[in-house]
Amino acid sequence: MSASEVDLNDPLNWYIADSMDDYNVCLNPEVAKEIVHRHGGYPKLVNALKEAIVTLEKEGCGEKAERLRRELQELGELE
């Protein structure tokens, strides 16, 4: 599956598709982020990744921690 394809077996994609009727604007990254944030698991995953970064740093795995930090920054979850 390429990056531009949607996984129709992913329930989150169903949720997003069903929510699209609630929005009368073009879907841009900020709107998409708001929709994804509605899904209760997303904030929990972000917090788990932040905790994992701290643990990896404490265990001396700075390279792995930095990789996760960059991923969160790309998602706009770290400044």
C-alpha cells in the first residue's frame, strides 16, 4: 500500500469518513489533525510515546529516543 492509499480495514479511517459530513471545508492538515484528535486513543498513544522517549533516554538509547521525538515533532505533538 502506498502512502497515498487509504486502508479501508482501519476503523479510524471509517470514523474519519463518517465525520467528513460534519465539515464544510477542504481537508487540510490542521482539520485532519482535529478529526484524528477526536479519536480517544490518539492522545493516549502520544503520551505513551512521550513516556517511551524518556525511558529510552534513561536506558542510554538516545538514537531511538531521538527518532521517536522527530516523529512526534512531525505530528505537531512536540515543540
